[in-house]
Amino acid sequence: MAKSEIYFVTDIETDGPIPGPHSMLSFASAAYSAAGELLGTFSTNLEMLEGASGHPFTMKFWAGEPEAWSACRLNPVPPETAMKDFVKWIRQTCGNSNSPVFVGYPAGFDFTFIFWYLIKFTGESPFSWSALDMKTFAMAITGLPFKQAIKPRLPKEWLPEDLPHTHIALDDALEQGHLFSQMLKVWRAQHDEQQIDSN
């Protein structure tokens, strides 16, 4: 029997575009059931990688976000500690009857860092080798072209009014998690309608 899926909507903050030369500063994940229910959150700040440095373009961005920068530098832990704690939380959240699915917006950026850090510091990825991209998911549901599947073009009722995008990882994971849960409900309703029509 197939396992149910739990969706880990994850947001990261970094000091550059790729892992290795640059560091992941902070990340947070909000776990949602297949029904769109928030099951819990995980958030941590990380120490910078040895020998890495901030990219000039990214550091220019951070210069304009002093509150978010301060938040992601508060009480950082070694990357190995952060990633092992993350894996432990994922397994506790999923138990033996659920499969974890990574969700990102965009997944191509967030998953690249998370996967790299997981493999380097724990030797494994609970998400295997794949991730669900919210932009692609929005394209499939709305019929918008990929480049136009951006938040301002999505249905207003999907967007949270009280969850701002602050560039603080936990805030942004919850904002995107709310959006994903709304998309998941619409997708499931569309799928149920198709099953009814086919019968």
C-alpha cells in the first residue's frame, strides 16, 4: 500500500547563488499533510562554511535588509548539527507511514542548497533526489505560462493576508506553505472532479 505524502515547504537564505563557494545562512520548513494541514515547523541558522564567502551581489541585497540579516545570524549552529537535526525532525514528522516531499518556490534554488548540505553533512537525503516546484505546480493548475506563474498573477484567495514575505526563513516558509496548501486543495478538487467525470 502506498504511503501518504507529507510536504515540507522550505525556504532558505544564503549569501550567494550556489553552495560550496557560498553558504546557506538559514532555512525553515513547514510540514503539511496531504489535506493541507500544518503539522509543524523547523527553523535554524547555520554557521558559514569554512573557506566560503558572500557573493557581492547577494551581500548588496543583504545590506538593504538589516532586520532579516540580523535574524539569520542569531545563534547559528554548525551545518552538521543543523542538517542532522533537520533529518531527525523529518523522520519524526513522517513516522513509518508517510513519505517526505520537498517543496520549494523555486525548488531549483532551495533544493540545490538543502540537498548539497544534506549529502555533505549527513550523507543522505530523506527527500531522495527530487523536489516539487511550486511555480510548476501553479502553472499546471492555472494554465498560466511558466514565466507568468508568479505570486501577483495567482488567485488572490490563495495568498495569505497576514503572512508577509520578510526574507526571514520561517516567515517565508509559512507564507509559501499557506499558498501551497491552497494550491493543493484546488488541485485535489480538480482531480476529484476528473474522477467523477470519468465515471
